[in-house]
Amino acid sequence: MLDECLPKKLKKEIINHQVITVPEQGWAGIKNGELLKLASSSFDVFITIDQNLTSQQNLQQIDLIIIVLISKDSRLETLKTLMIEVDRALESLNQGNVIYIQ
């Protein structure tokens, strides 16, 4: 699942995985805590650019892998450069992990 703060076209850059955005799921505007709980019941991975997410939420209670993209901005062209590392991370993740990609 892609966080709503990421460009929706970014999902086309993630190959070999089914990807849906928060708005496509109908969850736009839901606060992070509730969003992560909802996502953990339906998805394995949550991808965001929100670097504060991991410090603001109790991730011990959420059965979800979180990938945090570290980038100077959230433009599609900037984020595309991180997708090779995202694909690699998706192939070797365990539940409960937080992965930072820059």
C-alpha cells in the first residue's frame, strides 16, 4: 500500500507486486494510527515518505512492514530513483520491519 502523501503513479514503478494507494482503498484522510491498523489487516507492506511516522506510532502493535522513503521531495521523478531498492527490499522483508531507503 502506498501512503497518500506519495504520487499515485509511483505504484507503476513497483514491479512484481500488487500495489494500491490509500485513496484507491477509500482511506484518504484517515489519521496515521488508524490507517496503519486498517492497512495491517489487508496488506503486508506500507510505503511512505513520512519520516515522522515511525516515531509517532507504536509499531509494536501493528503487523505491517513499513518502508520509509528518504527523499528531498515527493516528486515522482525524484522517487523513481529509489524504486530499485524498494523492489529489493520487498523481496526480503519480515513482518514488523521498518526499512529506510534513500
